[in-house]
Amino acid sequence: MRSICFFSSYYTQPNLPIYVKFYLEELTKHFTETVFITSQKEMLPRDKAFLEEKKIRLIQTANEGYDFGMWYKGIKEYNISEYDRVGFVNDSCILFGKLDTFFQWVDKENPDYCGFTDSYLMDYHIQSYFLIVNKRAMPFVLEYFNKNRIVKELSEVIKTYEVGLSKYLTDKGLKLKAFYNIPNKGEYNYALMGADDLIKLGFPMVKKKIMARGYVAERWRSMVALGFNPFPSHYIKEIKKRQIIPGNLFDDVMKSKGLAGELKFYVVSLLALLSRVRRKKV
């Protein structure tokens, strides 16, 4: 089987993050070709050497159109119709485990278009942090990308690509599947809100936003009040119960927010937890 994965990553630090290297190395085990797409920045010699050693092609381009924009630029350099499988992956999740079980499921189920989790937010779709396109869906996906090209506004990217592509393929009669199906049609992203349950089920990733504590305050308070655990240490503990991970895997994202930022984090978390307790008592 000839396969290719386009991995899109955006980071601001000078070195290639540890979690990105770990993710890329695992992807090379499941695709015959891996392409790393990132913004135009100077790369350190040791990071270039890592990519060369792993036979990962580097594409550096203007950061526009979010992940789908980067993936579009990637596929413009390849004739993806010649491949049996194409992966579209981004670094919004940090991989801490192996992908073997997922790809065994893909080979067994043979869906046309699939990913780890699905969602009913806006409309039913496969969440776009990890997408697999198999041969039968390839011409339709290519047609859709070529028609819509680069969409620059985030809300439109979600509507056009993350949600719209799933709907387009469903309307064409293609088979869509998720490895983990969302248990309810709630208003929150299950890969985020249900992170605890997913890890316990064997999900080999955790949202980068959780480890970086990158929440919008209002949304965050509501999530915590409904049962979400906002503390990265909780997820690391759960992961370590099930998986041996590199000790420094999360170092590049678990940075201090400074005194004011740390104070805000704990105050917001405490208020949200108190809200949860009061809700239970009512």
C-alpha cells in the first residue's frame, strides 16, 4: 500500500518541539511517506538532521488557511490520486502512545474517510485533527480541496472544511467512521470535554490546549462547572497509569503563565469548581 501523511504544525519556539518529533516519528511507521508542513522560519541544524534521518520531507510555507490551508498547499505538490491512503494530521493533539491499534481498525473496517473522534457540533463530522482518506474517497476529497482552496477565516474553515467535507462525502454515499464515537450530542468538543474518558478508553493523545491551559475563560468556567478537570497534572497521572511516556514530552507546552496568569488560572478554576459543587447540592 502506498500512503502519504501531511502533518501540519504551528509553533513559535526556535527548536522543533519534542511532542512534534515524537508524533512525526510514530507517523513514519504507518505511512510510506511523511510530509511536515510548517511556517516559514529558520530551522535549527539538529532539527533538519532529525527530519532527514527519518526521511520526512519539510515544506515551509506562509501560515494561512489554518491546517486545511497548509494541507491544501501540501497536496498541490503531490498527485494524491496515485496513493492508496492519505493522512491529514495536525498538532492540536499531543500524541503520547502508539497508533497501531487505530490503523489495525482502519485496515479492518476499511472506511472511505475516518478519524479518531466524531462530533455533532454544527453538523455531524469527523474531527479534523487526525483524518484518513482511503482510495475510494480520494477523487472527491481532491475535488473538494481544489474547489474551496484556502479559506482564511477560522469560522469559515470549520464550516467549509471540518464540517463541510464530512457532509460532502456523506452526500456522495461514502463510508465515514470514527474510532471513538461521541456518546452524546453535547455542545462541547468531546476530544476536549471528554479527554479523561477517552484516555481511559485507550485514546493515545491529549489535546494540546489542555496541557497548555489555553482556554477562553468564559467557556472554560462552564466546562469545569460541568465536570471538566482543568489541571494538566491530572491527565499526566492518568496517562502514566496506562502508558510509559518520554519524561520531557510535555515540556514545550507546559509553560508558566507568569504570576498574573497563574493567579487567574487558579482563581477561575476554583470558582468553577465551587459552581459545580453548588450545582450538585441543588
